[in-house]
Amino acid sequence: MQSVLQVEKLDGIATLTLNRPEQMNALSLELRQALVDAIEDIRQDDAVGVVILTGAGRAFCAGLDLKELGGERGAAPERSAAPLDPPALLRSLRQPVIGAINGFAVTGGFEIALSCDLLIATPNARFADTHARVGLLAGWGLSQRLSRLIGPNRAKELSLTGNYLSAERACEWGLVNRVVAPEDLLPTCRALAQDMLSCVPEAMFEYKRQIDRGFDLALGDAMTWETEIARRHPRPAPEEIAARRAGIQRRAREQRAM
């Protein structure tokens, strides 16, 4: 029997693939538990520097499994009683998480996408918040994170209608970093991951935390936070900085030659 979550670790990159394609990767309790377990494993794995999260088939994730929640598959936990919150755990990882959005990202799936640090999408990607359409309210951050990313008016347009947002419009609105051809999705994400892995790991992890924490604060408090974190961060020796700058220049020359 195939796992509902495929996990691959290679060259410092952990790739997680939601693997219920016939159910559009709907978040059954089994899949949520598998995702939580994988995230906790990655948290303890010093060999993993970057995470890529994607879906199998034509969907990234269609949200919670409503059939299971409705009891059609036996006893299922109420959402409020289930302690499994994959979006919060994704956001808590020190490693950057790249969302490879291959198709539909709906409601809970949208919330998971918004918990990634950056999003690369194909033209097949579609985003929707259908909470209000089915009589639910967001509980994994969608009502707050979406408005901060694209503005409250655009967020209300999506959340109060349940309408779909195309990948191209999502990119125009700043929700998606870029849109690439389907065959280029994972190669693009892996190339970005390799770029991240070329940074000093401790600095990259701390920089991610610096950005995330500062984003939750008022600007003045965020500036104070940045100064304090920068002051406490160990400064490399001059020869280390010189060697790293030489590596950056060499990398720039190689990229220009490609």
C-alpha cells in the first residue's frame, strides 16, 4: 500500500509529496498525522537545510477531507479537537519551506500553502478559500495571513466569495513568487533550494526567523528586534568573510556564463 505522504531526502533537501491524488490530496487524519511526523523528523535532522512541499496529481491540496469529517469513513475527530496543525508546524521549522503548487490549493490546502516561505506555481494552480461557502471559519491562519500578504480588500474578495484565483493573478498580487511550466516546477524549486543551501546555514536559519518575527511586529519594534538579533549573532572572522565573498563572486561569474 502506497504511503499517503512520500518523503525524499537528497543533497540537503527534503521533498514532501502529499499523495492522495484520487482525493485531490485532501487532508485525512492519516495524512495530517504523516505530515506532522515528517515535519518533526525534519526538525531533528541537521542534514536537511531546505524543504519542498508539493502534491501528487492535479491538486496541491483540497483541504480537509470533508467525507471523513462527515463520518462517512467511520469515527473522525472534530477539527477543533484534533491537535494536528500542519501549517503551524511548517511555520515553526527553522528550514525554509518552498511550496511547489502544482494544482488546486483550496481552503485548508490554501492555509498550508500560505505557511510556506515562498511559492512557485504552475499555470494549473488555483487558490480558493471556501470556508464561508461550507459554513466554516478559518482556524489555521488563512483569515490573518492572506490579508497581510495581498491586502484586506483582495483577501475579502477571495474569502467572502469562495471564488478561485488563478496562478497568474496570484503572482500579480504577490501571493506567488513566480509561475513556471509544469515540467519546470520541481527543477525550479530544487535550484532555489540549492541557492539557499549555498548560504551559511546558521545565518540562513536565523535570517528566516528574523524576517518572520519582524513581520508580526510594528515597524519600530521590528527594527529594534533586527538590531538586537544582529548584535547577538556571531560575526565571522575577516578571513572567513573574504573567502565567502570570493565564493559569491565566483558563483556570480558561473551564473553569467550559463
